[in-house]
Amino acid sequence: MNTVKDNLKAGKVVVGTGAGVDPIAAGLLGDTGFDFLLFDTQHSTAQPKELAPAIAALKGKKASPVVRVGDNRADLILNAMDAGARGVIVPMVNTGEEAARVVRAVKYYPEGDRSNGGQRGEWGKEFPAYRDYLDTANSEMLIVVMIETKQSLANIDAICSTPGIDVLLVGPSDFSIELDVPLDYPSKTYQDALDQVVAGANRHGVAAGMYFIPPGMDPNFYIEKGFKFFTVPWAPMAADGIGKALGGINRG
């Protein structure tokens, strides 16, 4: 039901791109081949409640909607899920206790304390009983916590071993700043820390991810390091494709 989660469990790499509140753009991107569309409400003016039309435009599309909330707050996480998200990204998760708080906010009773606002999201089937919907939402929602600080790196095993966590997602810029190598992504200090993240994820059977692939770096480099979940920008790809298509037209 959640192909992103299923593919990660199967050891496959999933690739997404950023999207905004425009439902037309989201709908177009939904069938271009990306596994997920990432809607950011941390470093943008958009709020989770505003995303419902754009997420609804992904109904029947290949790409799953994933929302990054602005903080580890139950109300923001709830708003994202009620808008139809199939995955939630929570920034600045530094301890196992904070990771457990994310899981509790995502899941319905008895695994968590999410408030019920009716069936939300497109899970692809009719449910014979309401409990079936609740159990499906609990099992299928993708839960992603961000690793962005030295504290989170020190607590990597406690975070990874929290039941319900699916992905450890490095926030590249904040993580580099914390490591005192701001935006120096090729540096040994930074790369060694990434290896620690991957090792921790592997120890506990969760996926390691990068919020974005740093500019000028090859996604395959990070795949070889063990990262399975990341985004790439769609605009350069679109410009390249449009340029090639127009280039084949004889305009005299």
C-alpha cells in the first residue's frame, strides 16, 4: 500500500523531489518517475493544512506524498497526515525519547495517540471495519526522523532502535554546520560522520537517507555509501528535457 516503505524494506533505493502547494505542478510531477514528492513546511511559508489539494492531485499517481513538518509537534504531524501524507519527516530529532514522541504522534491507539479525524490518505482499498483502517494507517505510514546534530549522532542507536522508525534522514547543511565543516560536504569529517549514520541504520534495520544530494555530487556516490532515500531537484531535469525536445524541432 505504501510503495516507498515497501521498496525500502526490500533494500531498494527511492528517489524523490520537492513539490509545493500548486496541485497542477504536483499532479504533473506525480507520474514523471519519482517515488515520492516531498512537501516542505519547515523552510517554506507553506503550512501542512494548505497541502491537501496538492496531495489530492497525487491520487492514482506513482509518487507518494511525504511532508516535512516544522518541528516535533503532534499538532503539525497530525495536520500533515490529515492532509493525506503517506510519510512524515520530523527535523532535529536528537534522542530516543524524541523519536518515540514522533512515533506516538503518527500512530493511532494502541500504538500511539493520534487523534482521529476520519479516514485520511489514499490507502488503495476499502476497509470492512474501521479498525482495519486504523491498523493500516499505523503500519503503512512512513516515519522519517532527521539527523542534524552531534547529539543525534551520539544517540544514533537509541534513535534507530525506536520501534516504528523507518528512515534516518541526514539534513546535509545543518549537519555540516554542527560538525564545524559548514557546507564542506566532501570533507573527511563530514563523510566519516555519514558513515556512522549508515552504520547505525544498518545495525537496526532502518534506511539511511539524505534530504538532498549536495550540489555537484553524484547520487550514486551516496548510494554506494549505503543511502537509500534522497531527493534531487526536478527543475534542471525538466529544463534539459525541454531543451532536447525543442532542439529536435526544425524552426528554420
